[in-house]
Amino acid sequence: METATLENDVTEQTLAERWEALLSKQPNMRIRSAAEALGVSEMELVRLRGKYALTPLQNRFPELLAALEAVGPVMILTRNEEVVHEVTGTFKGFTTGKSGVMGLAVGEIDIRVFFSHWAWGYQVQEQVRSGRRESFQFFDRYGAAVFKVYRVADTDGAAWSKLIETFAAERLETFEPCGKRPVPERVSVDSVDIDVLRDGWQNLKDVHHFHALLKRSGADRLTALELLRGEWATELQVGGVEVLDHLLELLRDNGCPGMFFVGNPGIVQIFTGQVLNLKRSGPWMNVLDSGFNLHVNTTQIESWWLVRRPSSDGIITSVEAFNAQGELVLTVFGERKPGIPESELWRQQAAALEAIA
């Protein structure tokens, strides 16, 4: 690894001491929360780990994700500020488009990747209460975590080690902090072409065409819902009961499988199936199932919407959560595949949620 400048040594030593002092007071604080408390990025704390606990990776991220199929089961984690989404499964057939900018896997591991937002990668070893934990961690240019892949008990250790050997970089490159990722500004309602929006919405044939419609009409996603309130969108207010609690309980009690989408600019991660074990812990609503965990800080969700979009398969219904900046942080659909209408069972749960809005 390259020798840091004296100035960087002092900076890192100071940050390391501050982190150690913080952990001495709050030993169970997670690294993301510690970074926020210290006013730095999560990656800056990750990079403080010693050379035996941190291996920088080459920027060959599409190849690395494709090669993960060889290691067998892993736990993948994608999050934003409000929601954490964890799935245990095996990568199958990860592919990348010709441009190399986008990639996807479908199956137990179901992800859509946008590599233009990936800048740094590391293999990380850390001591946690359950013992030693190993992971591949990927960050954007601001040092915010995009995606993490954890070794689990059934991971092929030899294949995992081979991946580290294959993709390890020769040295730890210098990182210059550049602040936080800027949040896109909400558009002015007056700047939206409401006729284009309304006409385009009612003539949608595929939910994947939705982003193109927003661009044509000049609307951001939340503004579009606000403008079409009562036509295609309903803001959900469930009295003193959290919207997510009520939705998850409906899905569990009625055996209705859902599709849970969580993302950040670099990735969207999806789980499809039933939820069983629900637990609220303070501000967090949790799904704690084998193979799938979801953690949502509902106090940071500013608004919930029930949305209906036309398609060639009929109306597609979703429940969407937005933070205070107007960013989409969680979407729930009923389980479905292209070419097949959404289930009547899912529509019943959505209608039950909407009835108390």
C-alpha cells in the first residue's frame, strides 16, 4: 500500500482516535451511525482498518459480481438512509450491458446495478459480537456505501479467497472527501406539463416506461403523484398506525407474497416472497425472516402513497415511501411476472390499506 503523507497520517490518526472514543461510549454503534456522528463518510472509517483487515479492490466491479456465483450462498445488503434490505442467496447469471454501465441478476439474488455510481471497493474483515465477519463493500465517489456482500456459513471459503486474490488492487489509493451526495431538487409544479403527464400516464403499457414519462412531462416522481392525486395516486394516512406495519400485517395474515424494492443511486435490490416474522423496535419496523430481512426507520418516511399504473397486463398497484427530500426509498408490489396480471389477493390488500387512508 502507498505511504500516506504526514498530513494524512495526522488526519487519520485523529479520526481513528475520535472513532475509538465514540465506540468506548457507545460500543454497539454501527459504522454508518458513527460516520454521521463524526461528520465523515462511512468509507473513511472503513479505510482506517489495518492492512490485514482491508484489501482494496480493482475497479472491475462487473467482473467481480459475475464471479460471485462461484462462492455459493452470500448475504447481500443494499440500503439508503431510511431502509435496509438484506437477502441471502446465490448469484446466478449476473450480466452487464454492452456499455458496461448497467448490470442485473435475476433469481435468489435479484438486483439492478448502475455502475456509474460505483467508485471504490474493498474486502473487509471486522470483529463483531458473533465473531469475525468478512465482506466485499462498494462505495460511491462520496464515500457512501452502495452495496455489500457478506460471507456466510455456507459460502465456499476457497472460492471466496480466490476472488480476493483475483480482484485485489496493488495499493490503497488516496481518497479526498468531497462532501455528501447532492439530493436532486424537487421540480416546481408550474414547470410540469400536466397534459403530457396525465395523457402519458393513462396510456402507459409498461411500468418501465414510467421514468421516460416523467422526463417528458418535466415531473419528478413525487410531484407526479401529487398532481394526479385522486386519479392514479392516493396518499396514505393510517391514523396512529404506521402504514408499513399495517401493510406488512395484511400481507402476513393473508398469505400474500410481495415484491420489496429498496435502492440508492447505484443499485436496486429486490426480494419476492411472503413475510412472516414482523417486529417493531422503536422507530424501526423489521421483517426478520430466513433469507430476508427488512429494516425501515418509519419516523424518517415523510409520505406513503398507493399508486396505480396502467400496463398491457392491466393495472399495476404499488405502495411507495418517500423521505423528506422527496426521494423514493421503498416500493412494494404484489408478486407478479411480466405478461401476467397482478394477483387479486394483492389488490385486496392494497384496497384494504387504501380504505383506511
